[in-house]
Amino acid sequence: MGKDIKKRQVKNRSLLRPPQKHPHWVTILHSPLHFSSSRPISAMRSSSARAWQELLALLCSVWLWVGAAQRTGPTPTAQSQGPRLKFRLAGYPRKHNEGRIEVFYNEEWGTICDDDFTLANAHVLCRHLGFVAATGWAHSAKYGKGVGRVWLDNVNCGGSERSIVDCKSRGWGNSDCSHEEDAGVICKDERIPGYVDSNVIEAEQNQVEELRLRPVVSAARKRLPVTEGVVEVRYKEGWAQICDEGWNPKNSRVVCGMMGFPAEKKANRNFYKRLKRAAKIKSRSPGPGARPVSKARPKHKHREDFGVPKRLYLERQQLSYRLHSVACTGNEVHISMCPFEFYKGNATAACKGGMPAVVSCTPGPLFTTGSAPKKQQQRQQQQGQQRVRLKGGAKPGEGRVEVLKNSEWGTVCDDRWNLLTASVVCRELGFGSAKEALTGARMGQGMGPIHMNEVQCTGSEKSLWSCPYKNITAEDCKHAEDAGVRCNIPYMGYETTIRLSGGRSRFEGRVEVALGTGSSGGPTWGLICGDGWGTLEAMVACRQLGLGFANHGLQETWYWDASNVTEMVLSGVRCAGHEMALSHCQHHGNSLNCKRTGTRFAAGVICSETASDLLLHAPLVQETAYIEDRPLHMLYCAAEENCLSSTARNANWPYGHRRLLRFSSQIHNNGRADFRPKAGRHSWVWHECHRHYHSMDIFTHYDLLTPNGTKVAEGHKASFCLEDTECQEDVAKRYECANFGEQGITVGCWDLYRHDIDCQWIDITDVRPGNYILQVVINPNYEVAESDFTNNAMKCNCKYDGHRIWVHNCHIGDAFSEEANKRFEQYPGQLNNQIV
């Protein structure tokens, strides 16, 4: 009886023991009961049993009541219903708080389908994993395809559920998905307080997440990008090496791709062997009290260069090998996809017959230092125009994939689009392997033809055109399925020389740049003069900060005056918009020339992860163009808004007429954010004659040019009404001008300016008969930021005989190949909305 009671005591204590963050509970549960020895044993046993039962009942009620009052985080496993569940993150490439979500159900690991997946689902799953919340989620097997069952499909959580089993779904194992639709989650890197990590977070303990190239000579560390060095993998809190036994160029190709380089080159292994010997000699050198080692004789040049006088990295770090027997095929996008083995036990004694693996990479044209870029540019010109490009990305190495076929640029359909195919694109353009193969027009929709579908590369091809693909038909794909990529690019450290201060969030603030070194050894920070600062400069600043696109470039920032930095250090900044850093733009250098030097006039930015992208529907211009002789008495309002040529002032008003070239404009927003006018409703300008508001003074430029580029007639259109005239099937209208409504163009919608609207013309009264080029430029003054300004101009050939006009061959400025554009006109023309 006594033994039974004791067993029940131990069992009940183990069942009732609360989490360790409540020590007062532990004290109560571990306090022994004291019995008087004067009482009979049998009475003591029976009273002891009753006492324990009463105490256990009391403690259970207290514990349940207190537990209900406490705010507790979700448990790592869902056991409330059905079998025991476990969750883990898996896949590649990834960090510890992101990955493919896998669930252990019915004694088998499986995945979750991305159908109807939402951020609310990710919140619930991240809490299962011990993280406080989710910051994002991924679809289409971003972290690689899983194996086994697809356990859940069409999961629909509200976000507050304690367990994924409380969310709606099709039921366990009921799915029509393949592993190409495996969902992933990105969790906030913050653990739930008091969380006990009994869950399986990693897919396996032995995996490679992060990799770097470590230069071995201190001078090389200052040069960016690092193109050569010892390959190291992240291990626990530090870095470990890879044994080079069996290392081959295919392994180097994979590493270089991860580092953002398109190709590998042979490294001087003997150099590193000598370096290793020099490090050993240094490590065996006498201490400070001994006689110094004499310098080596000149004939031993390697000893003089790499011995005691030189600072070496190899000598400063104990080698700790983590991997060996790496055997990549060369086409992998990440080294974790290659076969390899981990060292077990004492890794410092490993790799006796070898040394750390060393890799040397060839940088792409954008990241080549010195005079090499000019040589590569010359080589590219000799080879002809590239047949692949990226459009709509916020930074180099990302964007919508476009290909050149029959002298016309078009897009690629995302059917069967994967990392291997995306990597071919990335390497062809001078970047590394692909980080992401984007589907569903994630980089905005293109216009024009869709040239390729179901592209299937092996990863070794030199060009996307070398891969098997299917020709497209009208039924196969739409631009909503345009494929995109995010490529690995080399680390350049540009973000270390710029920062924002005073803003309400990390996406906005006054721009501060680092120039030189201060007395404390750190960088000296200063402000940028706001004179001339605009959208293009803000685009470069946001790109350098890694914050996407610019919403606004601000010339006054008095409302962000929260920093102790007060000195202007940079002025005259002029950017083309494509630069990777402000230091690549034109500026006054050391000769500061700023009219307004007060801190309130320092430059600022508001950045955004997405941006709009406007394009003119060229065929409609061609279809609707005609000439009208309009009486002057009907043009008073147009004259007030300067929509006629300057000679109209000398006309005999109200008699006579003006000859107008009229056409319709249909302006699409194919970007990833709504196009909104820069000015709010409070600052719109009322025009009494036309009785409407202007939200942008100049929204469109219309020009008639001679073939040699001389402007013979011009017009402009203010945006008196930016609204959603029509939208794609699955897009709802958001902007309407009626009743002083909000103006803008929604993503997937277009605004139509009909030919019969005032100012929708060019005044050609003074133009002589001949051949001309009609040019229309949207958002010509960059008043509103867009993801791509190079497609804002449209051009047409025009033939005018003095009575009639023939408009033909209308196209977006960058829609044709360079050769086709040369045939189109005799001068380079305005391919974008920058005056050439």
C-alpha cells in the first residue's frame, strides 16, 4: 500500500509540475507531507491517502485556475486533438527562422500545400515552432520540394488559433497538390518567452545554410567584392572550413554562384599551400622575450611576402573542418543540394592530407573593378545585343525575364519555371545562381508577345535560348503568368555608407552619407543638399539602402530634424536612376555648392517595396490618329492651358482654325503598386474654364520630331482626371474622378483619354509635309516614382502630305531590338523619358 501511494505521489508530481518559469509552483509541489509518528501505521496510511487525494484535487483546481489566468504561448506540439503533431522547417537556401513547413502526423513527415495559404496560417505555424509571429510566407516550393505526403491543403486560419488543427482545411491527407506547391514560412526571429524547444525545428541537424569566401591576406579584405578566398560554412556561432580532398571546378562553380558570380576560375593552390606553411612557421616563432627571427633571404620571396611581417588570417584562426567529400555536378543553386559528408568527433584533426578548399570567381560586368568593365563592354558590343534582360526589379539581379525574338522583346510564361532555369538566366546576365524563381508576374506584367513557355534548363546552358521550350499560343499563357528571377549578387557593402534618420519607419527619413573617417575611427556622417534632389536620386538612395523603390524624393526635411548630424557634405547629386549607389552619380565632389545649407533643406526619401509602372497602349494610338481643323472660337480653354503652339497667340481670334493631330491614349498600370499623383487633393489646382482639377501639371508630353531628332511641334496633357476607366477581369476599380474623388490608376487597370478630349492632340498648323516621328512620353518629369522609366515613351512613324496623316509602326520605346530601332529612325531617339 505504501509503495502504491509513493508511486502515485511521484506520478502525480510529474504530471502536475508546471513550467519552470513559475518557481512558487515548484515549491508547493515539492513540499513533503509530515506525519506524526505517534499515530498507528494503518491510520496514518489511510489518512495519508485521503490527505494526498484532497491536496491533489486542491492543487489541480488552483493550477487550472491560475493557468487560465496566465497568458501562455502556444505549445510546440498540437496534442489537443488527434494524434501527436510535430513541426519543423526544412529546405534550402534558408536561415534558421524560415523554410518549408513540414508536419509530423500519423508517424510520417509531410508538407502543407500553398493553395489559399495566408499570413494568418503562417502566424499559427510559426507559434507552433516557438516563434512569436510570422513576417511572411512563400509559395511554389521556394525552399525546395519536400517528400512524402502533402498532409494539408486549403488551410484557412484566422491567425489566433492555438493549433493548426483548429483551422479549416480539406482534412488530413486530402489534397490535390504536388510538392511543387509546398508552402514555406518566414518567422520573426524572436522566441516565445518561456518556450521550451522540444519541437523539431530543423529538418536535420547536419545541413549547410550559410557560406562565405574569406580572403586570407588582410589587404584583400578591404577590396569588394571578394572574388577569392577560403570557403567557409556557418557552424554554430562561428565558421568552419571544407576539406579540399576531391574538390573540383564543379564545386567551385556552385560556390561562386552562391556568392553572386557567374563563373569560376582556377585558384593558385600552391600560393595557399605556401601561405599555410608560413602561418605554421609564424605560430612556432619564439615569444616576445626571445631573439627576433631574422628576415628571410630575398630568394625565398614567399617567406618575405607571407611570413612574419605580413598579417595572415590563417594564423589567427584555428582550422575546424566541417565538410568533406563534396561532389557537386556544377548545376546546383546551393551547396546544400550537393552530396557531401560531415566530419564527426574531433574536426580539428581532420583533413590531414589536404587543406581548406579555396575558390576563385569571375565577377560579372556590373561588379568588375578597374578597366575590365570597358573591355567586357567592348566584347559585348562585338558579340551583339544580349537576347535576355530583366525589367521591373528594385535592384540589380532581379526582375521580370524578357527575351528578344524576331527583333521584338517579349516575356516568358511561368509554366514549369524553376531554380535551374532561373539560374541560367542569372549567369547569362553576369550574376550568380538564382535565389528565387518567381512566378505569377511577381515583378509586374509585361506587354507585347509571350515568346517562351515551359522552359526546361539543366543548369549548364550558356543561354536561356539553348534550353528546350515550347512556343506559346493565345490559350496557353497571359501576362499574369510572366516569370521573374532574383539572382545572387556579390556583396559590395554599399549600404554601410548611407543611412536614414528621423523618419517614422525605416523606410523614410533624412539621407545621411558617410565620407571619410572621423577622430574616433568611425565614419564621418553628413547631409545631402536638397537642391535638385528628385525622384531619380531617391530611387538610387532607396536601392543602396536595400529598401526597394522610392515613393518620394524630398528637398525639405525640417519635420525629420531628429539627428545630431548637421553638416552638408554633398551637393549637386544628379543620377540617371540605374546606379547602385549615390557615389556612382554625378555630384560636386569636395566643392560643396548648396544655395540652402540649413538642415531643414537636407535631402530625404520615402521608400517602398513596390512601385507602379505605366505603359501606353501603342496600337490604340495608331488606330485612332486623325487630323482635325478646329475653329479658334472652340479653343479658348485649350489656349488657357497652353495646349496650342506659340504661333496661336498671333492668330486672328476668334476667326480661323488650328490643325490638330488627335489620337486616343490608353495608359496601363502594369506595376505592383497603384499610380497616385504626387500632390494630395488639398493642393490640386482648379481650372475654371474646363471646370476640373489638375492633380499633375504635366502628365504626358506629345512631340512631333523630324527623323534627325528636331522637334517641330509639341503638346502636353495635364492630368485633370486619373481614374480606372477599365480593369482586368479579376481587378476592381478603385479610383473615380466624379464628386472630387481620389485619383489614381489601380494595378491591372488603365485610364483612357479619348481623342475628342481637349488637349489630347498636337498642334501641327505650322508643320510642313514630310516624314516625322510621333513621340508620347508619360510622367515626363518623374513626378511619380515607377519601377521602370525606360518603357514610358512610345514612338510612331508618321507621313504627312499636308492634308492627311498616316501613323504606323507604333511601339513602346524599348520594345524592339537595337537594330530594329536603327531601322526605325536615323537618330538614337528618346527610348525613355530622359532627353538624349
